Amino acid sequence: MPELPEVETVRRGLAPLMEGHVIATADIRRPDLRWPLPPDMAQRLTGQRVLGLRRRSKYILADLSGGETVLIHLGMSGRMLIAPGAGDGQILGDYVHAHAAPQTHDHIVLTMDTGARVTFNDPRRFGMWDMFPTAGTHPLLEGIGPEPFGNAFSDVWLAKRLAGRRTPIKAALLDQANVAGLGNIYVCEVLFRAGIHPARLAGDLDGGQVARLVPLIRDVLAEAIEAGGSSLRDYRQADGELGYFQHAFRVYGREGAPCATPGCTGTISRIVQSGRSSFFCAACQR
DNA sequence: CCGCGGGCCTGCGCGC
DNA sequence: TGCGCGCAGGCCCGCG
């Protein structure tokens, strides 16, 4: 799924259709995704005004007028398909679909009072939807580390989190407790820019390397958000166009390609760490 | 406590 | 053409 930039892109795409509008109907088309859905979710959604859409890590949070918040995770293959309603005019976001009968893997369909329709489609069903009191918290959100663009994410924080860790830096940056929102693609891209081999042990990085990671993480994520989120085959914009940032990947999915570093004659390698592919240049990542 | 591997699902592209 | 295999952007959980 989607990593932080893609989730943020979806949030921005949903906001004009949902914020300030009432959920007229909620069609829950199966009892579970990765986890069971609240059995009374349809009733709890129906008639609620969406006060705002937030993002925390890779979760979208929809605050409802009745005091509950909807927690949404897109998993690996989740998509939000959008059909605009009356008065929505030109929709800013992507993923605009015409109204149509539910398709295979359309699991949740929200119809707004404007007639706009938001359909959650997730073939692999690793996605999650749940509800919790807005004033409270949710177990899935506890333990998530600082947002990468927030002040709490700093070289001091990261150094403290990585100190003494005998796990590869690749795994440490994928750990949402250390920094929220990075996934396999963007960790590969960050480590490439940092010149750090993905198998290096997190606790072995020196202070300068850790400090440089912080702005590089922000750069990579900001560039991807700017590009509208990358979209791979599970994450296609509705008109079939692919996102831009994927064309800016320097290592991810580029095994065998020449390294993009000026003057470097290396080629991109792929290794498997904890069952996940890591792409890197062995010549300039140490 | 920490690190690793399995499991959850479906779909797609590849090699035979 | 058909089939089996490996692979896919995430995350929780149990094991050692």
C-alpha cells in the first residue's frame, strides 16, 4: 500500500467530497477486511457529518459529528474510488470514477448527501476499517512514532531510537515506532540518497549519518506528495495514468539498472531482508 | 526486551 | 494456451 505520500494524496482527494458533508448511506458488503468490521458500523456511520479528514502515519482518520472517528488503513492494495456528487464540480483529487454498480472487491460504499460516492476497494483485504471515540485512542495507533514532518522527529530522537539496535537500518526505518509513514519503497530511496547500505546495523551508524537521514526522509516524502503520490499497479489513478514519482525512483524496482549517482559505475542490486526486497547500489551505499 | 519469520489475501507476470 | 511459482507498497503476532 500505499505509504505516507499515497495516503496523504488519497486524504486530499477525499476531503472535498466528504468534509462538511453527511454520510447518507453506508453499504458494508462483507463482515471483515484484515480484522472484523464493527458489526454495527453501517448504523454508526449513517447520518454522521464528516467534520474533518486527518492522517496519522498511513491511517486516514475521519472525525464524525457524533463523537466517533473512523480509522482507515489501505493495507497493500486498498484504493478509494470516487464518484462526485451534485455540486462537487471539478474534483481536485484523482481516483474519480463514474457511478456504477459495485465491482469485485468493492467492500465498503459510502454515499454522501450530495450523491458523491466513496468506494473502498481492496483485493488483498489487508486493509482495515474501525471506529473509536474521537476523544480516545485506538490500539493500532498506539506505539506509532513521530510524524516525519513534525518537530518531534529529529536527529536527537532518531539517534536515541537507533542506538544499540542490532537490526538492519532497513528494518529500523520500516519500524513505524521509529518514524511514521515510511514503507519499503521510500526506505530504499532514503538509504540510497544517504549512501547507507540497507544491511548496515542501525546501531552502527555514526551521528552524522543519523542526522542526515532526517532531512532526507522529509525530502523524499515531500517530493512524493508533491508528485501526487506514486502509484504502482495496485494504486492506479482512476483515469489509468500512473503517478509521477514512481518515475523518480532511483533504486526501487531497478535491479540491474545503472546507478544514478553521477560518476558511479555501479548497478542496482536486490537483496531480501525480512522477506522484503531491498534495492541499493553496492558501490555507493556502504 | 529484541529480532525474525509466518501469516493474512488476491492478482499478475514470468518461465516452462 | 495453461499452469505453477514468485512476487507485490503493510502490519500483527508468536516464537526463540
